[in-house]
Amino acid sequence: MPHSHHPHHDAGSNTHHAVAGQPTFSLLRLSAWERLAGSAMLLGGLWLLVFLVLA
């Protein structure tokens, strides 16, 4: 008689169920204009750092 080595869980056990976390910030939820404005600010900030380092 074969013997299974898998653990047996009762029906109330949910140890193998995924739990949804809190929603996080996603760039995909932003509109095209918001993404464009954000990338422009990021690029402007990077250029500002470049000019501060060279000055």
C-alpha cells in the first residue's frame, strides 16, 4: 500500500492561498500627460544636477 508523504491540511486551513496586498503606486494608471510631465520634471532635475556638478 503506497504511503503519501504530503502533509494533510484540514478544510479551514488557508496556508496556500495568496493574500492580496495593498494597492501600490503604478505608472500605468497615470494619463499620457501626467507621464510626460513627470518625465520632463525628472529630466529637468537630472540636468540641474549635471549643471550643479559642473559649476
